[in-house]
Amino acid sequence: MPDPHLDMIQSVVPQTPEGCGECLRLNTAWVHLRLCLTCGQVGCCDSSPLRHARAHAHAVGHPIVQSFEPGENWRWCYVDETLV
């Protein structure tokens, strides 16, 4: 069965293509980047110290991200904890 959150995917432009917006603001490091497919927020992954992508997804209800790493093209749903 397809993920029910797929209809929240929009055509987005990365808000901070240079990195995690929150980490840049706080001057903290990240490991990998994730792109919110609802609004274009760029956040750091769950392996990063502050996990901004997950925090964004839960705070504003934007469940699906795509890897923002070169050469990667997978998507993750934070609500269903699965690849989509």
C-alpha cells in the first residue's frame, strides 16, 4: 500500500542549499542533509547531533524528506518510519 503522506510532496526549492539552515544559524556541524519535500527546508539527519530534519517534520507536520546528498535519491517518511 502506498504511503498516505505522498500527497504532501510539493515541487520545492531548497531554502538553504549550502547546508542545514538551523546548523548554519547555530554554527554547529551536521553529518548528512535531508530536504523537506513539502516546504524545501534543508535539515540535518538523525546521525547529526541536533537532528533538525526530524525536528522540523514533527514540529510542522511535514512527514517526507529526500536525501540531499549528492548521488542519493531516496525518500523517507518520518510518520511511518519507512522509505517511500
